[in-house]
Amino acid sequence: MSNTSDKNAAKFGVQEVIGTVLEENRCLLSSLSDEAAADLIHKIKRAGSVFCFAQGRSGFVLRCFCMRLMHLGYRVYFCGETITPAIVRDDLLIVLSGSGETPATLAAVRAAKEHHAVTYGILGNLDSAIAALVDTSIHLPGTTKLCRDHEPHSLQMAGSLFEQAAFIFLEALVLNLYQESDKDVGPLSPLHAVIE
């Protein structure tokens, strides 16, 4: 490695940057209530099937949540995959959108409501089309691609804080569901993929 590369690496200050990211997430997530989290957990437990949908980076975050729900034994699908069945009455659709305006996500909510499913939004913008349409929503007031004036200050790229906070929030839900589970899945779920 050249001396120039060494100097650039030294300037990066990875621990300082990590500290900044963690503190931004701590501040955002401190606004969430136990009641809001408990409500979503109740809806997941009550649903016949859980469907999830999001686009872009939010889609990757929600796919992680889908995988964990599957590991815990829930019947869960990510909309758009070839094996996703029809959504029906009393199923649950969870969507994740920072802007609350993502066209494909909005269309998914409309379709779910047409089939009498329960709809839930994890949103960065409550003044949005998706927020107005879903049955219930939770607000993660992070930065979004809209870059609105009243969004919290963040040193990160637009959308990153919302997506990170959503991942942590959903991981907290998974831990709660795991702790409340009447079956011991152990450190590794027996449903974990074996063809990888």
C-alpha cells in the first residue's frame, strides 16, 4: 500500500463515523413507543399470512425481516416473488417507505385493500399518499429522498438514516417475537436454508 493510501485511511476516522451513525439512530429510535411496536407484533401474530413490500434499499431491509419471520415459523412472502400467492382477507401487508410516495408500494397497498387485507406502513413521511391509505402506520422520522426542510439533520446520505432505523426497529420486533415464541428455535432455526 502506498504512503498516500495510508494517509487517506488515517483521515477516515472509522470509529468516529460509526459513532455518528449510531448516535443518529439512537436519537431517532428513542421516539418510538412500546405501544406502537406491540400493535405491529399483535397484527403479525393474528395474520393468516404476512406479506411485505418495499422498493430499493428499503426492499432489502424488509427482505431481511421476511427471512427472520420465516425462521420463526410465520407464513411470510415478499410481494413480486414468483411463489407469492394471492393476498386475502385478514392477511397482513407491511410496507416500508421513507417518502411514503413510492408508486409501486402505493399500488401494493391499494391492491391489498381491494382484497380486504390489513395494511401497515413503516414510513418516514406521514404527510403522504401511503400514510393516508394504510390502516395503521408507524413514523420513523429519518431522512428521506424528499430532503424536506423539517427532516432531522443527518450527516449521512439521504434515506440512509430511515433505512438503518427501520432495520434496527424490525430486528427489535424479531427479538420480541423470538422471546415470546412457545417453541425454542435455538441459536439457528431449523428452517434456516441448507441449500446456499
